[in-house]
Amino acid sequence: LTMEDEQGMPHQFQGGLGPDASFDRSNITVRRKAFGTELLHKRNERLRTRIEALGVSLEEKGSRSDVVSDDVMLCKVVNKLHPGLITTIYDPDEDDVLFAEKHIQNVAKFIDACKKLNVPQDKMCSAGDIIDGRNQQLLIACLEHLLQSSP
């Protein structure tokens, strides 16, 4: 049996599915995770483009992978889509004594705004998804919903 790899190159399939077959499930898991990471990166890049089109600057953020985990940017996106919904956005300096607390307040304001905008529960992210990056896919789904459902 001949199969193609990711680059379209043919490879001969070694082994069978009988009782003597040595089937390495870890290889499938690695490929599945790599594919998931690639899809996540593409969704993140599409979001980045849509957010920049709103006029929200992302230039000061270094890592392209953490675009959606920036609490200040999340609040600014909500306010671009629904002006004044978040009345105060804290953009603290790293030297600020209340640096972490202000970021947590921004996250709470973003989540409250999502609830007010009726983001469905299956697309609703948590503070941990934003702060700790627990479930970036859910955070992206939440942002995509906000962008799609706004006028």
C-alpha cells in the first residue's frame, strides 16, 4: 500500500493490521497535535487580520501566537464593536505595583461584556483561558463569535 506524506511524496506502508502488526499510535497522536496546532495558528492569523482591520493595533505585541491572550486588546476589540461597553481599560506599565490586578480586571470586564453580548455558553471563554492560555481554541471561538455577530 502506498500513501503520500505531507509534502505529497509517496511512501510505502510498512506492516499490516493483523495481530503481528507493530502499530505506533504515538505517531498518529503527534501528527494530530501538529495538525491541531497548525489549524490554531491559521485561525489566530485570521483573527489578527480582522482585529487589525478594526483599527486595534497589535504591533507592540511580540509573539504572534499570543495575540488573543492580550487582555487590553480584547477589551479594545469589544469597544470597537460596541463603543463604550467597557468603560475603563487598564493598560498598566510593568513597573506598576498593581500590574497583575489590573490585567485581571481587564479580563473580568471582557468576560462580563461577552455575557452582555450573549456569547453562547459553548463559545464562552474563562479567565483561565485568557490568563493561563488553558483553552486557546475556546478563546478564539469566543472572539470569532463577537466579530461575526457584530454590526
